Amino acid sequence: MDGSNTHPGLQSLYAEMEPHSLYPLWEVLHGLVTPTPQSAAAPHLWSYAPARDYLLRAGDLITAEQAERRVLILENPALRGTSAAVPSLYAGLQLILPGEIAPAHRHSQCALRFVMEGDGAHTAVDGERAVMRPFDLVLTPNWQWHDHGNETTKPMIWLDGLDVPTVRHFETSFAERLPESAQAQAVEDDQSYWLYGRGLRPFRGSTADRRPARQPLFHYPYQDWRESLAMLARSAAPDPHLGHALEFNNPADGGPIMPTIAAHVRLVPAGFRTQPRRATDGTVFVVVEGAGSATIDGRMFTLHERDIFVLPSWNELVLQADTELVLFGFSDRAAQEKLSLFREHRA
Ligand code: GTQ
């Protein structure tokens, strides 16, 4: 209220209307249609070591099978009770111990996995296993059957990124369980990586063209993206606002990896400080390599390997690399671009 809505009849009109679920827009308009985004989320950083300790303690108390998914939710402290890292996206740390299976299910939510530690466990998607190595990106696109298993001798931990809050917003969640806990293996491990991930694809309409047309690829190995990032860093000057940055794309259309979620990696050279940048996408970052800091709307977070931090919409980010800094990030930009909402500002 700006002081001009002072007619004495207004307050009694509001009181009369309220039981009919009718309210005056003019009292709330400026909070609804803001000149710039006002994120409800807070910038936040989770150090990996303590989160990992809690997760391993959970591993002593509940099995992956009992839990269905044994995950610690990285909930934004400003979004208590929502299970959201930023208002549109969920993030969690999942643990699979040796010999365990996280049982097969499918759901409307899209998911990505970014491997934090362990080597050789798998995510099976529609009968095909992706063998997961450190810092690999693995997708489970929506409505595809998936289970996770660990036939190695060490715990496997990865970051889950899902569009849970987006699906909740649209009230479009469906989910099913398979009667058996693991899917039968239909094809060789990582077949689709070889058939769709290397600039090739099975001939259209051939019997080998078995993956869904819009989401053929679901494994983006660390070794590949890291080599490409190293090539970019050798061959060009860093972008002043981003450092060296590469997006993961969906070979079906060249766009983001999934309809709601975009993902990228970036390398900030040792000693480099990025120019301030804002963007409308809320982003969850993982520190893959190196040390430095992220300053988010003036608040500085010190970065160590495997830390996870959240950049809310339209918060200003400055990255400082003390040693060569490599980050993975996922955000809701894919959805925002489809809705013609995405914007950025480079200072
Ligand atoms: O692995 O399918 O962190 O369904 C949350 C919900 C992981 C999964 C999560 C899920 C999964």
C-alpha cells in the first residue's frame, strides 16, 4: 500500500470480500509483477565432507531397498519444507553401498546424476546400464524405467538433480514401481553412448534405433567433457563473465539435456576473476577441481573440491580461481527458454 489507497470505505470492502475469496490486486501488484526477479531462495554452500559423513551414517541405519532412494536432500535454507534447492529444482546426495540396489521405478520427473565418488556402480535406464565413473553425468529422462546398483567394493555417491518442484508446480506427477527390483539387461552396457553420443546415430527406422527419439543419450562421461574443456582452455581466451564454458547438449535437437534442465561445465584459469553476471536461471554448482571463491550478491563462499553451492535467480555471481577451478552446474534454463523467460545481464 503506497498511502494513496486511503478511502475509508476500502478496509471495510476488503473485510466484506474476504469470505468470498476476493482480494484487491492494487494492494499486492508491486510484489507480484516485480521490476526484476526477487528470488525466495538464498545463496548457500554445502561442504562435501560433513554431508558425506551424515549420508554414510544413514547407510548404517537404512538400506537403499528400504529407502527406495537413500538420499540426503540439499534443501535451500530459505525454502524450508519444500525439498527445493532453488524454487524449481531439487538436489540430493545419493548413496549406494556395495551389493545394494535402488529398485526400479519411473516417474514424470527428469533426473540427472553427477558422480561425486566411487567408480563402477551403474544406473540402468530402460534396460541399459550406464557405468558410472567420477564426475560423469548420467540422465534418467522422464518416464524411463531406472534402477541403480553397486557391484563394486566401495560406496558410490552422486548428486541427484531433479525437476521435482517444477513437476509439483504443474501438478503433473505420476510414478510407478516395477515388481522386480532391477530391470533385465536388454543390451550391452553403455550401448547408447557409442551409438548416439559420438556424432553418429543408428540409421533412422532401423531395428538398432531403440532409444526414444527425443532422449537418445543418457551418459556424458567425465573423460570426454574434461578433454573438451581442456581443448577450449588451450585454444581461446576465457569469456570474461564465464571463464571457459561448455554446455551439455541433447544430440536429438542440439538443445539442453532435458526439457526442464540444462547443464554445463566451466573452467576458470588460475588467478582469473570473472566479471559480475546475473541470469534468471537458478543454478546448482559442484566444485569438480581446484579452489577459489564464489561471491554471490556480495556474500563470499570459499570453494573446495566437491562442495555444492546454489546461485539463485538474478543473484550476481563472481568467481575467483586461486588454482584452476572446474565447476559443473545444472539449472532450470531449459524450461525458462521454452517459456521465453530467460534473461542474463553481464556487467
Ligand atoms: O534416483 O530415481 O534424489 O526418484 C529423488 C527421487 C532420486 C531416483 C532422488 C528419485 C531419485
